[in-house]
Amino acid sequence: VHVKDRIIGEQKCGTVYSIHCKDRNAEYVGETGRRLSTRIKEHKKSVALADSKSAISDHANSLHHDIDWPNVRIIDHESHWRPRKIREAISIVKRKPEINRDSGYHMAPVYGSVLSPFNKTGH
């Protein structure tokens, strides 16, 4: 009997993920339907090219900070696009990542008050 091989984190598709800055307690939350490793490579390339369209690149290059690439974390899994975008938006509301430029998928304002007891600065 062969046990099914487990997919290593960066090889997983359909993830909501977190990337941290090494130089201060700043975080970026994103999502991808593709392999996480592919998306991380894109982020790294943006930083290397100082691409101002990328929030991570803008943070790293404008502040001369290093990104903690080896410790990218998967926050959630979701293979379907809309539920994944919603999970990303909920994670952004809860975690309040400093590097993100926007709040992701637009949710009705009522969700902010529903989620506020669960954010990282709440009680």
C-alpha cells in the first residue's frame, strides 16, 4: 500500500498566504489559485526589479527592508476563486497587514463590524 504523497506547502494551489518583513513587524496577505511557489517567484522578481506596482516590492525597496521569503505561511486553502478572495479579504480585515495597499475583495461594511472582535488588535 502506497500512502498518497502530501503536497508540500509551496506546491499547493488555491492558498491565502502571509509574507513578513524581516526588518519590522510588517505583513502582506495575498491569495493565488496557482502554486504558491509560482506566486512567491513573481513577488521575488518584483522586488529584484523594484517594481512599484507590487506592494511587497514597494515596501522592500522604498524602506530598504528584507522580506522573509523562507517563512511564507499558508493562512488558508480554497480552490474556488470567489471563496478564496473572500477568505483573503477576511484575513486582511482580521490581521490588518501593513504592507497591503488594499483590502482585497470588496465586502459589505457590515462584515468589518462582525469581524472586528477577531482582528489581531481586538480583544
